[in-house]
Amino acid sequence: MKNILSAIIILHGVTNLTIVAGIGNVTANERLLAELFENYDNAVRPVKNASMPIVEKFGIALKQIIDLDETSQILTTSVWMRQYWKDEHFIWNPIDYDDIELIHVPYKKMWVPDIIQYNSAADETKPMFEDIVVYVTYDGNVTFLYPAIYHTFCGIEIRNFPFDEQTCELKFGSWAYDGLSLELSLRDHSPADLSNYIMNSEWGLVEMTAESNVMRYGCCPNPYYNVKFFITIRRKPNYYVFYLLFPNIMIAMLTCTQFYLPCDSTERITLGTTIFLSLTVYLLLLARLLPAGEVIPLIGEYFAITIGLVTASLLATFGILHIHFNGSHDNHTEMPHIIRMIFLHNIARFMCLSKQITSDEEHKSKLTEYESELKPVLSTTQNAVLSSFLDISKSKSRAGSLHDQHSECRPNVTSVAELKTEIPRRHSLSPEPTTTQTAILDKSQGGEPRAAHKASIAESIILHDSKSEELHIESKLEKNFLLSRILSNMEETKERISAEDKDNEVKLEWQQLAMVLDKLLLYCFVFIMLIATIVTYGQVPKYEKPILK
């Protein structure tokens, strides 16, 4: 019995020596962690008095603005989260543990506040990395630092696009613990840290502010704490000015140059249609950049005004072409006097088109002067032909006094109209000798008495003179017949030229009206375009705060 008792005592001693030797190999850090996590439950708030809330200090450091999607209205940011609270279970004396004042503990082993982003557009509620650790000091203060990328709903104000400034809100708070269990407040020193911010190529950071709030919700009787961070960013407009606004202004200027083309050029319609399609493409690009909503941006209004002006210019071009070619129709009408006075005199003088209108008037006056010069020539020709025919008639009358058989040659012509009908009739007269003249000559050859012979000789002389006179008259009749033909053709030419001049005068007036309307619309469109540009871009706000980064 004594031997058995001695063996047990020896075995117990050896066991104790082995345990002491093993404990001597454990480090102070391991021993500290083993003691701290003994009987520790990370699902329970680390407070000794359950009625007392845990006070947490919260802050973030903005690392980068990754993107702001205007169409989905989501802000993507990269931040460094900073949380501070006190865990009453993690308190030790550094002297007992080789002066260890700080330990690193995986965050999953400890109780951490369930801080989430209330206005998150994604499902991220945990840190980016699973191996994040927390820093715990000997007095129980816990520091939880981790990086995160948040997708936040952010209402976009597109009125001033692309000269807009946006303010997005990041709201954080506990989902499970009310204000009696967790009191959330801002960190005392720089709750919104911008010291490590990386600049964005599209957005400039203006400021970042923070505030702490207490809110009550309909679901729960107790209040809840939350913190809000307001990030104010301003768009850098150079990209959109160069690729969107500048081409739009250039296209709008092409709308005005459309009126510099000649009034009779149908290429104006092609140019206007091309401009309209170009603006439509840019408007579609703008619609893809911005979210759908009731608010129309200033640049959208400017695009709409430009498209309206292009449409109006096309309609005006149709009207100007119709007016310009109005005189080319067979059923053209003369311009009303009131339109002539308003546009061709008053408005043309106001737009400095009087010289061009005057040159056209001088052209018409030259045509009128040409007609006035042509009338005396025609009148002189008519009088010459009439005088020549009267001389011929007088000569025939004298010849008729010698021979009664030629008495029918006496004319009674008093006008050019009668001359036209008389000349062909006179031209058909026969100069052949009469039967009496032939008989007298035959008798003179047959040996009549001398007195009779002398009488026949005298009569032959008279007949010879009459025949010569008839031949002379016939020659003049032929010439005057040709003159009458020329006179008739000249009168027809005069009538045709007068009709053509009248038509050309009507055409010229309508063309002048189209030219005046063209210049008037040019000035109107330039004026409207300038006013629209000044008014639209004059509404761009002037921001007082500069861009920080």
C-alpha cells in the first residue's frame, strides 16, 4: 500500500514539472490572447453594465472618387473607414505580459459594431479583405481601420450640365443597435480626412463635411444614431466643351451660313438637312449621358433651340426658293405695291441693299430708255415709207393726167395701216401699154398724113414718158414693199421685246424680294442665335468655392 502511494506521488510530481516546463515555452502575447478570449463571446456587447451604451467614434478618409454614373445616379468612392470604441473585456496590465500594450486581433473574433451604409447601391456590408485586424490597447480601446469601396445613390442635378456641381451623401449607422446600446458620433479630429485623396480626371473635389444625427423611425421606439458625410464635387467641363459644346456651336453657325448661298441654289436644302441630322446625333449622345427626368439641362435647351432654328431655316429656304422662282411660272403675277414698298424700298434700305436694288432699277431704266430710243426710229421709218409712197402716188397722178386709162393709180393713203395694204396692190399693177397706144403707133408706120404723123409722134413721146414714169414707180414700189416688210417685223420685235421686258421686270422684282427676305432672315437668325447663346450660357452658375483637389 505504501509502495502504491509513493508511486502516485512521484507521478504527480513529474506531471507538474512537465506542465511547468511547457508553460515556460508559451510567449507573453499568446498567453495574453488566451486569457483575453477565455470566456469571451463576440456576439455580446463588451460592457460590464448592460444598461450603458458603447460610445463609438466614427470617421472616414476619402481616398478617391472612382466614378459618378449620371444615368444610374450612383457614386463610386474608395474610402478608408475609421472606427473607435472601448471593449471592457480587453483590459490588462502590461507589466504582467512583458510590457505588451498593443495587440492585433482578427476582426471576426471580436465584437465589432454593425455599421453599414444606409444609402448603399450595392450589398457590401463588410470590409474588402477577410484578414483585416483590429488594434487593441491595454486600456480596452479598439481601433478598426479598413479600406472599402462604396456605391452610393446620389441624386444628380443635371440643370447646369456640363458646368454642374454635385453633392453626394454617405450615411452610416448601426442597423441592429439603437441609441441606448450604441452611441455613434464623429471622430474629434478630422472626421473627414482628405490628406490622401487622389484627384479624379473628370471631377474636382470642392469640400467634404460631416455631421452626426439622431433619428427616430416608425419601427422602433428608441432613437438611432447616424453620421453623414457630404462630398461636394464639381465637373471639369473641358472634355464636354471640346467634344460636345464646341461642335454644337459650329453647327449652329453653319445654320446662319445657309443664307449666304445664292437664293436659287437648291443645295441650301441639302445643307439644312445635313445640319439637322448632325444636331439630332448630338442630341442623342446627350440623352445617353444624362438620366431621364423632368429637368432639362441648359445644353439640352440650347440643342433644342438650335434644332428649331435649323427647322425654321429649312422652311424659310422653301419659301425663299418659291418666291425666287415665282416669276418663272407661266401664271406669274405682279408684286403688290405694298409689298414692293415695304421690302424693296424700306427694308432694303435698312439692310444696306439699296445699291443692289438701284442697280437693278438702272437696268430696267436702260431697257425703258432703249424702248424710247427705238420708238423714234420706228416712227421715222414709218414716216419715210409713207412719204415715199405718197410721192409715188403723186407721180402716178401726173402720169394719169396724160392718159386717162391710168387714172386708177391715184391713191388715197393717209396711214401706215393703209400703206401695208396699198403697197402690195400697187405692186401688182401692170406697166404694159394700152391698145390705143398700139394702134397709134401702127398708124404712124402705115404712111398717114404728116399732121397725123406729128400727132402720133407727140403721143408716142407722152406714152414713152408715161412708161418711164411707170417703171420708176414700179422700182419704188418694190423697194417700199421691202421696207414695209421690215417695218412690220420691227413692230413685231418691239412688241415681243416689250412683253419680255415686262416678264423680266416681274421676275426681277420677285428675285429682289427673295434676296431681301434672305438677308432679313440671315440677320434674324444671327440675332436669335446670339441671344440664345448668351442667355443659355449666361445661366451657368458662378461658384465661389474653388476646387481643392
